[in-house]
Amino acid sequence: MSRPPLMPVETALNKLHAALDGSGPVGCEDVSLLDAAGRVLAVPVVARHTQPPQAVSAMDGWAVRSADFGAEPLSLRIVAEIPAGHPWTGTLAAGEAARIFTGAPLPDGADTVVIQENARREGDTVHLRTLPIPGKNVRAAGLDFRAGATVAEANSPLTARRIGLIAAAGHPWVTVRRRPRVAILATGDEVRRPGDPLAPGQIVSSNSYALAALIRSFGGDPVLLPVAPDSLEGLAEAAKNAKSCDLLLTTGGASVGDHDLVQQGLGAVGLSVDFWKIALRPGKPLIFGTFGDRPFLGLPGNPVSTIVCALLFLKPSIERLLGLPRRELPTVRLPLAVALPANDERQDYMRARLVDGRVTPLPVQDSAMMNVLADADGLLVRPPGDPEKTAGELVSIILFPAGSLPA
């Protein structure tokens, strides 16, 4: 009897997005602008005032009237000095100039600023070395934005640049999506926490800690649950602790072995599986569905598979809970350093290094080897049925941020 075909990665991602679109984003909270970096804006931000509120000088120099410009350089009488924050209430008349500094309001009557390098002062007179250009070095009122203009749209990430604009628009607080709470449930009788003594046959759970770091980098709050034993009752009991979270994430127990109990154990307490088994390497046994009224992701137990699946499926899950639009993982096209055989029916994410601008797959691709992933510069993506590759051919690679695990 032939086995059913595995689900393509793109099909699985489309189903995941469709399901999360139906559930909607998480709720909102107000935070200080000082604490808003990396958050996702929930409501638009509208400017409270016009910036600049009136025409201001863009340089240190001399405020002048373009009506005074003739065919020859001018000599003008100095009638005022205008530093930033101290407007002059007079009006510039014919043949007059005002010393002005960057950011200072342009006086009435003036429409141009001559930079100080192009002028020479003698007592109460300034001599212009060159003919000024009308309107030069002046920032018009509202050049940046006007009162009532939207300076930040809802469902947009708050970068340092956007925060600076919001601050300039007069807002000390913003309304953001709260960070989705993601419960991490590791499974397995053999699994122990870092620092615990290890008996024969036991291993340290690295997955929970790598996932917690990734969840934070994706914009969520990780919640580490106690490790679930390899029993249906123990697994169901451990999962009860996820009721207050927005997404339940399991690691391990997703395959088809006698001790891979996630579907059976959680199925008795509210798990509904949408899809399982993806045409993916590493990470074929991934499960997606709902646990009660919240999304559920069941990741494989091998640590490399866990992180690759987190990049592909957990990252967009958290982004959708935050109200962000769908965003593909960025890839670049670079030449191969070595030849590669044809790929099989699974989409492959090979750990690779960049050497002199060329992609070199690491020689060992075992999904249990974290040191290989930690040493990689990115993931070489090979679609199903990808033909043989020769050295120099262009391939797609997802690059990791420098000096960190993928985020």
C-alpha cells in the first residue's frame, strides 16, 4: 500500500495563515514610548501638531529677503539675532538681514537664508559673497508633517525611526498589541532541564531554551511548562497549564513511534489536528491545529528540526497573533562553492556557511547536532525535486543575523 503524499511547505503555510486569520490578533495595551521598541502598533498615531510649526532656518547664517537680490552681491544692515527657541517679533524690511541659527523661526519678511560661510560681517553690516538662491536653506511649515496627519499606521512594527517620528508628533504613549504568551511544553521521560543531574539514558532539554529565545525575538512572551512524561495522562495534565496562553507549543512526541503521544494525549483534552507531516527536511513530523480555542504547534524533538520549524511556522504564527501582515523569510541568491546531488521530494533546509561569498553546505546535516546549526551562517533552501547543482550555480539561502541563532 502506497503512503499518502506529504504536504508541501507552502501549502502548510497557507493553511496556517488561513487558520490564524480567522482567530484574529491578541488584545492591546498602552506602553510608554520609552518601552515601545520592537512592539506592534495597534491603532494609528496622528500628529498632534505641525512640524515645523512655521518656516525655520535649516542652517546657521543670515535671514534675508529675496526681493533685495540684484545682479551684484549685497550689503545689508543687521537688525536682529534669532537663536532657536527665541522668535523675533519684528518684520525684516528692505535692505535688512537678521543673524539666524539652525531651527530658529524665519522672521516676517524673510524668505531665504544665506549660510554663514557665504557672508562676512563688519559691525552692523553683513556682506554677501554670492547671490542668494530664493527659498534656499529654509524648512517650510509642515515640511515633515502637519497636524492630523497619520505618522504611524496600525499593525506596523515600532522601530527606532518610527518611535522618533511618533515622539516628534507629540505622543509619549502608544497603544500596542500585547505580547502573545506562548506555552512551551517539552515531552519525554528522558528530558531534563539544564543543570539537573543526568541518569543513564537522560538528555538535557535544549529545545525549550532555544524556543524561548526565538519567541522573544519574534515578539512573544515564552512560558516554560513542566516537562511532560511519556504517558497520556501526564501529557494531558501538563497541557492544562497552557490554558491562559495564546498558543501552545510542544517539542517532541510528534512522530509515529510508540512513545510519540502528543496527538493521542492532547486529543483527549481538546487538540484538533489541522495538518501533520510536511514535505520538509528537517522537521517532517510537524503538527498544526487548535488546542481548545488557541493555535497549536507540535514541533519535532530533534533540536535542529525544532529551530528550523520555529523559523518556518512559529515565527509567522506569532506575527499573525500580533496583527502583522504575512511576511516571507528573506532569502538571497548566492553561488554554490561545491556540487550537490539532486534533491528528493522534501524541501530541504541545509545548514551552510558563507566562504568568500559562496555557499558551502556543512558536511554533516544530522538534525540532532546543535553545534552544526550554531556554526552555520544560514539555511540553504532546496525545493522538492531540485536537480543536481554544480559549483558556481546560484542557490537561495536564508541568512542568520550575525552573531546569533536565527531570529
